[in-house]
Amino acid sequence: MALKPLCVSVLALLVERPMHPYEMHRVLLERREDRFVKIRLGSLYHTVERLCDELLLEAVGTEREGNRPERTTYAITPAGREAVDARVRELISRPVREYPHFPLALSEAHNISASEAAADLRQYVAALDDDIDELRALLRAARERGTPETYWVAGDYLLTTAVAQRDWITTLIHRIETKDLIWQPDLP
């Protein structure tokens, strides 16, 4: 069974220490892991239940603070540790075919005019620039806190790919505007 991304994130957190789901949610968001995996509290609770059913996690305690509901703390099992290690190794050893929306949009962009495509791509570049600025700030903060690089290497990957994507799109916009790239809707 291949672990889904949120399962990997949950198990990896519990390698560090036992936690209750609300704490997992908070830590994942603090670490900006929502850039890698969709994180919703309801989905996280469901994921924890499923991982328990599969004996990859186990409940290790329950506590209550004031009037708050009881919180169950979970720990990773040896089988959970094996599963997360195997999945991480699988994911970093070979590419996975993903189906991102942007390449689909590029493959169909010939259906709009060159001027519309260039204008829309400029908006995309502006959004990438915002992401790049945010990623640089997050990485700078991680370095300043002394966080070991192995914990933020994925952020560096995201930054590098965002810069490469922005640069490629900027070149594409230039090619469209200079008519170096012949645009189908603009042909007679």
C-alpha cells in the first residue's frame, strides 16, 4: 500500500515525538508543509484513524485541559516507521508522474490570443515572484534559527523550481511578444 502525502507527513511528525492531531495540524502549518500537502484538520483526523486501523500508529495517552475536549496522543509504531521510510525512499528514488494544471494550460494556451496569453502569463509570473519572496524569507528565517538544512531542503527545492519556472515563463512571454513564437490564433 502506497502512503498518501498526508499519511507521510503525519508519520514523519510522529517520528519526532508523540502528538495529538491538533498539535500535528499546528506544527504542519507552522512549518509551511501546506506547500507540499493539502492539510485540513478533518482530513488529518481521518488520516490518523486510518493509520491506527492499519497499525502504523497507536494511541499512547489521553489528556484534557480545562473545558477542552479530550485529546488523544499518538505515537508511531515500528510498522509505521518502516512504512514511512519505505515510502520516502520510493518517492526520492524515481520520478512520479503528476498531473499539474499549469502544463495542461500551456498545452491549450493556443486557444486564446497571443496578447491574452502574454497578459495572463505576466500575472502568473507576478504570483511566482510573490512565492519566491515568501520562500526566500522562510529559508532565511530557518537558517537564522539554526534549523538543520535537512529540514528545509524541500523549501530550497521549491524556491529553485519556482525561479526556474519564472525565468522560463518570462522568456516565453518575450518570445510571444516578439513573434519569435508563432501563435496559432494570430495566424491569418
